[in-house]
Amino acid sequence: MQTEKLWSADAKNLRPSAIRRFAAMINDPKIISFAGGVPSPATFPSARIAHYAEKVVRDNAAVSLQYGPTRGLPALRDSVAAVCAERGIACDPATQLLMTTGSQQALYLVAMTLLDPGDVVLVELPTYIGGAGAFHARRAELVGVPQDDEGIVPSALEATVVRLQSEGRRIKFLYTIPNFQNPSGRVLASKRRTEVLAIARAHDFMVVEDDPYGELCFADGLDTTPIKKNDEEQRVVYLGSFSKVLAPGLRTGWIVGEPKFIRQCEIAKESVDLCSGMLDEAVIAAFCAAGELPGQITAVRSFYRDRRDALIGALDAHFTGHATWTKTEGGLFTFVSLDDGRDTEQLLAGSVERGVAYIPGGAFFVDGSGSNTMRLTFAKETDERMREGIRRLAELFFQTT
Ligand SMILES: Cc1ncc(COP(=O)(O)O)c(C=O)c1O
């Protein structure tokens, strides 16, 4: 049967990830890959996870192998509320917190709860592709807001909002990743966090703050305080995740929001998966209850800090005078712009021939700009291979030796 004729308008509007097509290159061991967007398996505390997995199955299969509460295991919610409190976010685990199957599901549930076709979502230029995908799935219109080295430019945000509202458009929320953004690696400056929230308040839209990288901070004293911390009127929805500090295979994230909003997302989640994987939740709950999370975060930070140093050092050595890039202070990425404006998508085939892969940056810009940019991760390769990869790219791009 030709099923297409019966597909829904929503299904036809779904967009495949523009970067998943690079998966083959990322996984080819012969290629030095800056293209991945995933954590290094070297950071997974595998033995500890195996220990807790065995324990929760052996001691409590009636919970860990059973369906569970849609909101998530109470013990895990308590631990996540404590994590949030450390980040400055007060939340009642019973009413203001919903566990999700990764923060990707959180994005989908937020989109399901807030968006009608034609609604406007403001996104950063560039933005996370999975966020854009979740909003497109609801047939929203994504409008880009420029960033500079300090993140979203508040005056540009305000001008965009005023223009859209004067055209009668309905802006539902701003989607922002203030800490070590994927893909740009940037941090939204402290003063701007206050300004962004003030603009949202003045023009009455919500803020969806996605913060999977906030804990991966390499610099002492850098302000990564969530916007949510100063959100007195519960206008901000905050998303967190265990993927980058523990392991993405455990598929566990969360949403913090006002109680009615959380309840509505919970109902949406019931129709998506009833509940998240209880085995995943039970393992993380046991890991957190044993006090292992802070040590794990310290280890992961130090692992990526060293890798970041190697990549930025290689860029300093080979790209200086030809390109600019984010002086990344956390997360997994740096973002490069070529000074001569050449299209990095067109340069990719030549790079792969020379055994090096990256993600062309254009895919992250909803306005079609950014063709001279590229995202590089320092999560995948050894220091030595990164240095060699950057040397080869410089040779190809700038004819340096
Ligand atoms: C900004 C951002 N949000 C959300 C996610 C989804 O993460 P997860 O569903 O594993 O929690 C990612 C994954 O890379 C991301 O970079």
C-alpha cells in the first residue's frame, strides 16, 4: 500500500536531522573526526553503572523492571531537585519537576504543550538542531536571533520581537542554550541573562532554557547561573540532562516549570511513553544517592578541559590569521568562522579525502546564513590526532604547510 497519501500534515513536516547524514564519517576509524556531537565513552563510569544496575535489578526488580510514575522515580526527583538547588534553582520535586527520556523528549513535550501551527519560536543563530526539529514537528515558524561572542544580542532580540508582534505574529517562547552552547560553545553573558528575561517579561513570551552543558565548565569563576534562578514569575522552563555528565545511553533528562505547566507536560508524556525507563532512572537514583555525582562531574570536566586545550592550541597554531573561533570554556564544541567566507560544506569532500571530518555550520542557522562556519568537537579524538587533523585542514583551506 502507498501509505504516503494518508500521512498527517505534521508527519510530512518532520525534518530529518541535517547532521545525522555525517554519521558514517564520524564512526570511520580512519577519519580524524571533529564531527561528532556525543560524549566520549572514556568518561562513562561504566564499572559503577554496572554495579548499580546489578544492585537495583537484584534488590528491587519490582521497581527497576516495572512501569513507574510518569513524573519519574521519587528518589531520583529528590536528587534532581538537589542538583537544581546547587545551580540556584529552587523547585518542589513533587509539583515542579518532570523526569523525561533525555532532554530531547523534554523539548518535544514542551513543543507539544506550547505550540500550534504558525506560532513563532525565537532561536539563537546558530541553534541546536534537535531543538529546531522538535519545534518544526509542531509546524512552528523558527525565527533566528543573532549572537555575538557574549551570546544573544539583547537589542537584536528586542527589535525582532517588536517587528514580529507589530506584524501580529504570536511568539510563544525563546529557546536558548546559555551555557557552552551547541553548536557555538558560547556562554550568554551574566548581564544579558537579566536583559533577556526582562525582554521576555515586557513582551510576554516564555523562555525555554536548555542547559545540558552547564556542569561541564572548565573555567573557575565563570558565571553560568541559570536564567531560571531569577525567574520570579515562573516564565522560564528549565531543561537538564544526565547525558553529558553521566552517559546518554541512560536517556534521562528533566523539566522544571510551574506546576500547571509540568502537569500538562506529564499528560503529554503519558501519550508518548507512559514513563521513562525505570532501570535507567533507578541506576541514576542509586548513583546519586551514593554521592557519586560530584566526583564524576569533576572527572569529566578535567577530561574535556585537557582535550579543549589541545584543540584550541592546534587552532592557534594553524588557523590564526585565517579564521576566528570560540575560546570555549566548557561543553564539547568550538565553532570556527573562515575569514574569507568560503563555504565549509563545499570544502567537506576535500577534507574527508584527506581523512578529516567536521560539521559544516550552515545546518545550525535557521535563516540560511553561516555557510562559512563549522562545528568542531574535542570529545572524540586524542590530542595528537586533533593536532594532525587541524594541520591537514589548514593545509587544505589556507594552503599552509
Ligand atoms: C543543546 C542540547 N539539548 C538537548 C540535547 C539532547 O540531549 P539528551 O536527550 O541526551 O538529554 C542535546 C544533545 O546533544 C543538546 O546538545
